Amino acid sequence: MEITFAVLLWAVRIAFLVLLYLFLIRVFTSLQRSLATESVVSARPTGLAHLVVQRTVRGAPRVGDRLPLRAVNALGRDAGNDIVINDEAASAKHALVEFAEGEWWVEDAGSTNGTIVNGEVVRSRERLHYGDELAIGRVALRLEQ
Amino acid sequence: MMRAEAAMPIGRARFTELSLLVWVATFAITGFVAVLATETASFSPTAVVVPAVFLLLMLALHVFLVAIRFRGDQILMPLAAGLTAIGLILVQRLASDLLLQQLSWSIIAAGAFAATILVPRDLTALARFKWTWAILGLLLLMAPLLPVIGREVNGARIWVKIGPGSIEPWEAVKILLVIFFAAYLEEYREILSHSQRRIGPFPVPPVPYLVPIVAMWGIAMLVMVFEKDMGATVLFFGIFLAMLFLATGEAFYAIIGVGLLILGGLVAYQVFGHVQVRVDTWLRPFDEDLRFNQGFQLVQGLYALANGGLLGAGLGNGMPDRIPVVWSDFVFDAFAEEAGLAGALALLALYLVFLYRGMQIALRAPTPFLQLLAAGLSFIVALQTLVIVGGNLRLIPLTGITLPFVAYGGSSLVTNWMLVGILMRVSQVSSRMRGGGPW
């Protein structure tokens, strides 16, 4: 009885070491796999950030909807835009929202009524922070992650 | 992203994380059973209670990450969980009366981790408040020097008493300092790295841009010297140098920094009694005047290491309690005695993997701020491990710094888990931008 306890206890102690190493090996293989599955080239990644509809005139998308952004996004009334804003107050090519150097930027594309960020008219290319409100025509969108 | 979702119907399932947590569960339970069975000379089902509570907590964190559709690193959380589990086993072994306290701290740490994952909406926005972090960090750093709340424990005045317990504010300061350095260096690294003037092979640094950062560091150093905590001083200096080097790529800064460190060490040795004692016990711990005096702790630690051998005395079977305050300063020696060289190497490998993963995350991060942030944070864990393990092994003078996740201590556990949270947030930003499979 005494001996079996001692043997069992040793088995548990050795098992601890073995399991510790097995965990380590699993961590190593997971590390390698995480590198292997990552795609090197991805075509037009979306979901870098979202524009959340704050104010709109009619129809879908409704207030609160999240529009996924790409690296370069054209906004305007024209159907060729990435985000189409079908409001009479929006120009055909209205604004450009772009991700570069790890930051978001907004640029007015020569619109008639201007692009407005947090109540101020965008003059040139300006930084867009998360939480900023972008107004185009009567539509307002907020940049979120 | 669309394609990845089509291939994987569950979308945000985190299989890697879950399977790694299962492995953590197996060795955590085995470790607890070994320790308690040795103590009570019988196997009893109560041994699994504490590890079960802890593992349920980790499982809850996993479910939380799946539920919020967290997309990002799946390895750091199980790694931290494994290290924390080893820490709990060692607290049970070395100071079982502190076990409940440490378990409660791990619950708080898990909460802090979840908050870090959930709360900051935009990680990059942290950079905009860099001076806030700097000032907050300095205030926290100076708090232990205040008369009423400050506490001196074992010669180091680094504690603040709050309610029934006390915390070590510098643990939080290290994260704040890394955020500040990352934000500042992102802004000025161009200027700092492309110096126009050179004297021979040495670039002349643009002094005005270095002033704020050196001043920050200087104040931190000064406070730490007054608080008599060598470990933290070395850690702050190390982070500062590493991040300056990472941001600028100028080896020049590192060389000057190491020179300053040696100079500072020599001065400190002459001026401060406690530094002198530390260095003397490091150089000649077996001398008669030190062996049973200031050198006692270190010498007992070395004997423990020798006693451990290759496979160790077995969990619960060693004599680590012969080392004074073993549960906070000398956990590494205690683990090395009972789990042997094999266990000690595995433990060090876990830290190595942590650093490796952290650096991977840093390399993938999309902006310089996030890169520096991830690198700096993983470097904290690596440097802290190096400093304390080196001290325990008599490779360098011993300084009272905690072994991340493993050593007993609440402030350290909570901040280290928050650190993991921030690293995972950085990986989330990158994986969102890169698309592809689950990370």
C-alpha cells in the first residue's frame, strides 16, 4: 500500500513535467501554423474600419448600419462609387476616404456642397480619427473600428 | 475576410486557444495533485478545487473572446494562463496561506484583461494622450514616497496602502511608460534617426528632441533610486534603451546607454549602501561575513538549484522553504529545485515563446505606434524574466523584481494580464487589416 502510493506520486510528478513539455510543443506547432495559414496577399481587404450611418434621408442603409471600408473608398451619388450616397445634395464624385500609413484620411473630390468633418469643411486632405463624423449632403457617417 | 468566413462556418471560433487551454488544464491539475498529495500523504479530490476554479476562469475568458467575435492572437492567453497556473502551484507549495489571496488576484486579473480587450475602442487613440500617460505614470511612481499611504517593505519603498491591501504602483507605470515612449518615438523617430550631423562615425543626436524623453526617464530613475528599488530602475532603463533602439535603428543610442548604465552602476555602488550589499553578495556570497547574513538567501537558492538536478526532486518533494521569502523573490529557484533543470528550461521556453509571439505581433502591426507598443510590452516581460532569473542564478546581482505571472503578487499579476490584453488588441488590428485565416 505504502509503496503503491509512492510510485503513484512519482508518476504524477513525472506526468507534470511531461505535460508541461507537451503544452510547450503544442504552443510551438500553433505558432508555426498561425504563420502558415496567414495569407500573404489578400485582395481588397475589407473591414479595416466601418462607417456607421448616423443620419440619413430615406431607405436602407438605415441609421446604425455599418458600412465596411476598404483601403481606398470613393463616396458620392454616382453608382460607380464604393459607397453610394443617393442624396440630391451629394455630388457624383463627392469625397475619398483612404487608409494610408496606418491612418485614415479624407479628401474632398471637388464636391459642390463640400465634405464636412465634425462640423468643419474639409479643405485639403485631412486626418480622420475614429469617432469623427463625416457629413456628405444630408447623410452623416461616423468612422468606427 | 468573406472567403475565410465561408470556409469556416463558426467564423470566430478559437480552436487553437481552446486546445492549448486543455493542455494547461492537464498540467495545472497534475501539479496541484502532486503538491497536495506530498503534503497530506494521500490523494484527495479536494486537490482539484483550486485549479478547477482557475481553469473555469480561463475558460470563461475564452468564451468571452469567442462571444465578442474577437479576432486576433490565440496563443498569448493560454501562455499567460499556463504561467499563472504554475504560479498558483508554487504558491500552494511555498505559502499555502496566501493561495486564496493569489486566486482572488487572478480573478481580478482576468477582469482587468477582459476590460482591456473590451474598453479602448481605438488603440491608436492612446497615442494622442501620451502626456496624460506620462504624468499619470510619474504620479503613480511618486505615490509610495507620500507620507501616509506610502509603505516600505524589505527596504524598498514601493508600496501604496489602499484599504486592506497594498499595491505596487510601478507595475502599472511600466505599461504607461511604454505607451508614452511608443507615442513619442512614433512622432519624432524620423528626426531622431536621421541625424544630419556626424562626428566621425558617430551621429550627433538632435538634443532638443531627446530632452522630454530623457527627462521622463531621468525622473523615473530618480524616484526609483529614492524608493531603493534596483530592479525597477534596471527595468525602466532597459525599456527606454530598447525602444529608442527599435524606433531609430541607431546602435549608437544603445552603446551610449550601456555606457551610462555601467557609469551609473559604479556611482550607485559607491553612494548607496544597499547597492553595495547587493553587488558584494553577488560577487562573494560564500564569504564568511555574508554566508549567513545578507548572502543567506542567495546561497540557499543555489543549494536548492543544486538539489534539483536534471529532473528535480519532484513537485512537493524539495526543500525550497529553506530559502527566506522564497515565494516572492526566489520562485524560480524553488521551481528549478522541484521540477529540475527540465522544468526550469520549459518555464524559460514559455517566456521565450511569449517574447517571440510579442515580436511577431509587433512586426505585423500596421502603424509605428502599435509596433513600438507591442515590442515594448513584450520586452517588459522578457527583461523582467532575465533580471530576476539572472539574479536567482547569480549571473547578475539580485534585484527584487517579480517573475512575470508566476511570482506571488497581485499588482504584478493584474498588470501583466492587462499587458497581454493590449498585445492581443494590437494583433487584432493587424489581423483585421490582413484578412486571412484565424490567427
